[in-house]
Amino acid sequence: MEIGAFQQLMDELYGEADRARGIPSTVAWLAEELGELAQAVRKGTRDQQLHEFGDVLAWLASLANQMDITLEDAAQRYVTDPP
């Protein structure tokens, strides 16, 4: 799946609820999911790691949607001006 299509899907599935929740709560959920990913990387199975990567991507897409930022635009800097 293309990242733009994934971001659009997350907006279609969860956009209304995510916007009602708001940016601060979305950031908190994203941080929690990052913690769960870190734990899965250290001690989890491949299936658990895959699950947590998906959760992090979903919450990142939600946050980007709320801030009117495309993940494609965010990734573009690594094409045009990598750090």
C-alpha cells in the first residue's frame, strides 16, 4: 500500500473520531504506541512487532491528518535534502 493511500484510509476510518479527540490526545496515543513498539522490538515476537509497527503508522497518520500534513510531503525531505 502506498503511504498516501494509507493516510487517506486512516482518515476515512478514524478521521472524525480522531479530530474529536484532538491533537494532544493523539500525540499521547502515538507516544504510547511508540513505547509498545519499543517493548515489542526488545522482547516481542515478529507478529507482535508487525502489529506495533502498524499501530505507530496509524497514529502517525492520524496526527498528520489532523495537522493537514501529508506523510508523503514529510518523507520528501529525505529525497531532496537528507540530514
